[in-house]
Amino acid sequence: MHKRHYVCEFKLQSRFPVNFKRTLLIFLLVSVGLTSCFSQERLSKKERKALLSESQGTRYFIEGEKNLVLDDLEKAFFYFQKAMEFSPDEPAIHYKIAEILVKANQAEKAMPYAMKAAELDGENKYYSLMLAEIYTNLQQPLKAAEILEKLTADGENNQQYNLDLASIYLNEKELDKALIVLDRAEAFYGIMEPITIQKQRIYLSKNNLAKAIEEGEKLVEARPGNPTYVMNLVEILYNNNRVDQALALVFEEINKYPNQPELQMAAHTLLKEKGNIEESNRYLYSAFASPDLDAEVKSKAYGSILTEIKTPERELLLDSLESLIASSTPENAEIYAALGQRRILEQKNNEAIEYFKKSLLLNPKNPKMLEQVILGSFGEDADFEELEKFTVLGVDEFPENPEFWFYDGVVKSAQKQDEEAVVSLNKAIELNANKNPQLDQVAFGSLGNSLYNLGEKEEAFRNFDKALEINPNDEQVLNNYSYFLSLEKKNLEKAKSMSDKVIKRFPDNGTFLDTHAWVLFQLEDYEGAKKYMDLALKHETEPSAVMLEHYGDILFHLGQKNEALSYWKKAEGSPEASDKLSQKIKEGKYHE
């Protein structure tokens, strides 16, 4: 009894799991205890060895599956190889090894395993598909096509692979074969836009316009009321000089579906092509009045009219379209851009900038327009706080563009945000990496101004020197550098030389003359200082408090104390005045 009980337990262990195709059947036989327990004498040594081999192969297969799921290809490969030692004719093992090798980009090594799997089980379509994939990876698409042809020829079950097969034939320029396969796909799926469009392309490439039109008509008929398919067919007709046929189709569809602005735009284009401008514009107005017409279509049509020769008729048409846009179209970046472009052509730059700003706030991904707005917003009356919105937009959207960092630095510097300005200007110089010397030059100059304001004076002067190495004649850098040196009372001869260079080129600029006068003042050339300050005040309609205070200082040193006090008082109350002005006025004498 003990011996027979051992045999029964061995059978249970060796029969689960077992060979992949017979596992379920054997499990059921063992579970119901067929013939209670087979005696050891009825199992030969060879049979017991085979059962043990199957069991070990199964365990290795399961381990391989686990590691494949975990994407540990090396371990999975090892276990499937071990499984194959015990079950060399099991197609699933060959398939799995092929799958691993394909994932590891070793299609050539995968090929024999995939072929063996398909040979052992020709009914399993996944083995065939694996083989097709390997042929594709090995740049043998027509071999893959042979496999897909066999699959799709096998009744209704595999018709979904016709699209893959058609793609292969199209890539290989086997157009006739592609048409046959696309017809099969259409029979399986019904009329579908991608299939029809591809068939049309093939027919057009073969100069078979009639068949291409026929395909378009089928799609229009199958999807009534969809203007997209009508427009596709209209485009084919128009591109092949069949304007009248295209127009007839459009009119027919408009009669059926009068509220489709896309068809009205098509009628406008075709009638304009035929020279019927008045009727063409009626359809254009109807289309623009519709809120359903895409804003991008409106902006392109509007922009196209802008490129035409300017005539009173064109201007009236644009005015009418703008009115329709205002009443029918929500805020849109493309529309604002088109309206801005018209203002540019009319040299209404301020209006154009405002439209461009609206466009950018809706869609900032237009670097050319951003730069146009930023550069167009600089000037004497620039609103730097408003302008900063767009320089920040520039660095946020285009962080690798050094120009936007430079603009941001200049705008921040103008607002006395010098710490932030230094960060932006340094970033501009870093990103520019010497590619644009002009950008480096103006960035060094602006950086010098901000560094001086932050008290980093020596570093500021080093940056001014860098700027002048690139362009020794930059009047802004020369002026600011000489002025700051005069404030520090150092290198005054250098300051005088630089300032003198500037006023020779710009003898009517009050700011530059004021700087030169102050350099001479620091050199104790008070007569020379008065001479140039007189010129500075002459050329300034509204002199700054700085100039007025400076003039008072010069007059005081020339002994004209009453006149000096008068000019000091004119500067009084201005934020530009020095912190010594009140003391000068109170005591009636100069204080540094």
C-alpha cells in the first residue's frame, strides 16, 4: 500500500503543469482520480522520464514569462532557452525567444526562432505576424507582405491586416497591389475617409482623374452634410482645372445645406477665379458673418486680400470684413495678427502694436511678433511696466533666445530693477556666446549702467570697457561712462576725451552736452562747464532737474550766487535732484 500511494502522489506532481497543449486534459483526468491510482508497474521508466521533463520545461517557461513581463530580457531569454531543452518542439517557446530578440533589436537572430514557431504551428496567426514584423525590421517588407497576404486571404477573421499590407505596398510603390488591398479593406470596414483619400492619391498619381473623382463622390454620398468631403473633392477638381464642375458641386451642396460657411468660402474662391467679383464677395460676406467659420480661415482670407493691390474697393472690402469679424468672431490670435498687419501697411504702427499685443496674449509662440512689439514699444514715452509683460513672455516662451533676455534686462534697468536687470543681461551674454558681437556690445553697456547703480562700480567700468572694445564709438556707452567717472572724480581726462568725442558727433544733444559740462566742472574748468551747460539748456525744451541743479552749481563756482540759488530752486521738488539740494537752497552755498 505504501508503494502504491507514492506512485499516486508522483503522478499528481508530474502532471501539473504539463505539456502546453495537453495540460488541461491531463489535469482533469488526474483530478477525477481516473482508475483511483495507476500502479507503478503500468508506467515505464521512459514514460516517467518524459513526464518529469515536461514538468521541468513548464516551470522554466513560467519563469521566462514572469521575467518577460518585468522586462528583464536577459533572464527571460535564459529561462526560455532552458525550457526549449526539455520541449524543443513547443512552438510557444520559439515564439517567446523570437519576441525577446526583437525587443532587443536583434531581428536577424530572432528569425530562425520565429520561422520554427510558424513551422510547428501554422494555424497560429501571431506566429506569422511575428515573422512579418521581423521581415519588416530586416528591411524585407515584401516578404512581410507575403505573410500578410496569406493571413488576409483566410476568410473574414484577419481582414484588419489589410491596412498594414496596403501600407507596405504604398511604401514600396506597388500601387496596383495597394489598390486591390484597399478595396478589400473598404469592403471590410465600409467607406472611410483615410482609405478613400489614399485611393484618390493613387489614382491621381496614375493620372486617372475620373477614378479619383469617383472615389470623392462616393465619400460625399456616404457622408451627406459633411463639408470636409465636399471640399476635398472641390480641391481635386480645382487643381485639375475643372472650375465649373467644382462650382456646380458647391452650388448643389449649398442648396442642400445653406448654413455651411466652408462651402460659401469655396464659392467665393471659385467665383473670384472666374472673375465674378461682385457675386464672389457676397458669398465671402455670408461666410464671414457666420460664427461657425474657423477664425484661422477668416484670418487667411483677410490676409490674402491684404496682399492685393491697394484700391478703394479693396479698402471698403477690408472694412466690411473687419466689421463682420467684430460681430461674429471671438477673440483670436490669428485675427488680431491679421488686423495688426493691415495697420503696419497703413503705417499706423501704434495701432498695429496694440493688435499684436492682443494676439500674443492669446498665443505667445510667435518670436518675430514678440520682437516687433518689444522694439516698437521703446521710445521717449515708453510704458516700461507694460513692456515688461512682453519681455517676460519672451524669456518664458523662448528661454534659449539671448535677444529676449537682453530686452528684459534693458526694460528692468529702465525701471530701476537693477538686480533683476543684471541677471537677465548676464543670461543674454551667456546664451549669445560671442555669436552676435552687436548684442554683446549693447549688453555690456547696459550691464555697466545697472552695476554702477548697485554700487559695483569697478565691475561696471570693466563692462563699459568691454563694450567699447567692440564698438569704440557707441555714444550711449561713452556718455554714461564719462558721466559716472565724473561722479567718482576719477580718470577725468579719460572721461573728458570720451565726452568730447560724443559732443563732436552730437553737438545739439542736451544730455550729452550736460555730461561734458559736468566733466569740465569736476576738472574745475568752470567757464568751459558754463559754456556747454548754456548750450545744453538751449537745446532742451524742458530741462531736467539734474541739468538745472548742475547749472546752479557751475554758477555758484563762478561767483554768481544769486543766479545759482535761482536755478537750484527751479530744480527743487524733483525726484531727480540730489539729496544735497535742500541744503544748498537753505544755506545758499554749494555742497557736494
